[in-house]
Amino acid sequence: MRHDYDFPPDWNALTDAEKSEWMTRERCRRMNKRIRSDELEKEMEDDVERAIRILKARGYEDIKDKR
């Protein structure tokens, strides 16, 4: 079976219930990481848009508009 999990060293010694709990925690950890990444990306995009609005309000123009 192909996967990208890094199982703990004692994986084979774990019971099925322990393996299931480990897999659940790992999936939750990965999902949380992905969600946080998406949230941070959105926050950064919002910050960039805000900075551009501030600069335009101060009279700066985007060079791309003049090309």
C-alpha cells in the first residue's frame, strides 16, 4: 500500500485500536495544517489589498496600469 505517513517506530506493536487512534490524530493534524495554511494565505491577500488601497489613497499609482 502506498502512503505518505511516517508511522511511529513501534507501529507493528500497536493494537488495531491504537493504530486507528493514531491515524485519526494524524489526519486531524494534517487537516488543521491545511486549514491554517489557507487562512494565512487569505489574511496575507487581505493585507496586500489593504496596503495597495492605502498607497493609492496617498497618490501612488500601480506601474502595471501605465504599461
